[in-house]
Amino acid sequence: MLSTVVFIVFVALVFDFINGFHDAANSIVTIVSTRVLTPLQAVVWAAFFNFVAAFGFGVHVATTVGKGVVHAEIVDQWVILAGLIGAIVWDLITWHWGLPTSSSHALIGGFAGAGVAKAGFAGLVASGLIKIGIFMVLAPLIGLTVGFLMMLTTIWIFHRETPGRIDRIFRRGQLVSAAAYSLGHGTNDAQKTMGIIAVLLFTTGHLGKEFFVPTWVILSAHAAIALGTMAGGWRIVKTMGMRITKLRPIGGFSAETAGAVTLIGTALGGIPVSTTHTISGAIMGVGAIQRFSAVRWGVAGRIVWAWIFTIPAAALVAAACWLLLRLGGV
């Protein structure tokens, strides 16, 4: 039993690493596309703040994922393993295609799909999934709205400055906004993996009678996502930073700040939103203020379709994996 638990914890941290390189674009896309930092400098900057996030924002999202997707009484190590495999497979497919889909929703979809395969839809926590579903829609809209308002505000404040001076100001400002966004990305995304590991330990009797997230799980999850961010994710960087809209430092600052505000706010509220959806929406909001046609809506449309398919696709892979494990006699 212990060796199985250790193996599944390892798989969870592998998912967290993949989450990091799949979502590296979220943390670095704006600061790379505006040429404030080189790609290597940007991933080091983002990875550092991904890890630092372990020390400041609690574990509210981890608790939601651990207790708010599948009823604890039907969760076992095989449900968790199948869910992780479903999420990993979908993340790797969409990374190969260069689509910035949500690793968070892939994990939630995989976990839910394995739970349904074992116990039917009655095994799902409806209230938790409804909250996640609502914010699946709201996160990009909030990012778009806040990005639009941030860009509008900064343009109004600095409208008397020359373009050259504005670029110099916001090239420095982007270092701060990118760090803030990486803090939000780290605390939101690493906590999903924490929640999965914590529910594994809880259901296998390694946490005692009360659900909580051990310190070693917090540090391991943040280290894994930081290392994954260091590994990069250049296919998705290209899609988000160069194909949605063109960004200047003032736009990059506005998009990153909008994303940071949204992610940190939802993390403190225990709401597991998608960092990918949030920053994509923020970039679209920033682009739209220049002119509506500045956003390449065809590319944005393909991204939205990938978002829609993420949860059911990961769920189907996870359900198939659970059935294979069952047929294998585990």
C-alpha cells in the first residue's frame, strides 16, 4: 500500500511539473513578447515567484479540489491515479498542438471522470463542480474586463508622456507585474496538485481523521511547478504572445496586473480558476482597447474550443484508464 501511495504522489508531482511547462506561457508570455526579458531570464523570474507563492496564500484552493470534486468515501488510490493520467495525457496532447488549455480543468476533469467510472454521477460533489463551472466562464471574462480597464486607466494616466518614456516606465513595471502574476499562478495551480496529494493521503489513512495539507506537500508541489516553468513551453508562448494580439510593455503590464489581481483574489477565496483562461482573457482585453480588430479572434476561437473540450476529454481518458486498471485486477 505504501509503495503504491509513494508512486501516485510521484505521478502527481510529474503532473505538477508538466503543469509548469504547459503553463509556463501564462507566466512569461507578456514579458517575453514585449522583449523586456529574454525567454531564459523570464522563466527563471517566473519559476522563482512560482515557488515563493508557497509561503503566502494558504491552501484554500487545495481544500476545494481535495474535498469539492469527488465524494471522499469513493476516492481511492486508483481513482486518483486514473485522474492524474487523464490530466497528463490531455496536457501533453494540447502542448503538442500549441493550445493554451487549462491544466487545472484537465486535473479536475480527470479526477471527476475517474470518480464517475467508479461510482456514477452520484459520486461527484455537485456544489463544488458548479462553482468550478461558473468560474470556468467567469475567469476569462474577469481577466478581459480587468485587462481592458487596466489598459484604459494606464493610458489615461500617462497620456501626456511620449511613447518612448512610456515604454521605459513599463519595461520596469513589467518586472513587478510579471512577478505578481507568477505569484498568483503558483498559488492557484500548485494548490490543485496539493489537493490531490492530500486527498490521497487522507483516504489511505496517512493524515489521520482530519483533512489538511502537510507542509512537505506544499513545498513539493511548488518546487515541481517551478521546475516545470523552468523547462519552458515555447509552443504555447508563441500562440499566446504572438498570435492573439501584439503587445507593448504598457499592454503587458496591464495584462499581467489584471491576471494577478484575478488569480490572487480567487485563490484567497478558495476558487480553482484557470490561469490560462485568465491571462488569455486579459491579453484579449488589452488588445481590444487598441481596436477590436487588433485581437485575432480566429485564434481566440480555437483556444475557446480547446477550453470547452478540456474537462470532458480528460474525464474520458481518466475513465478509460480506471476501467483498464479495474480489468487489470487492481
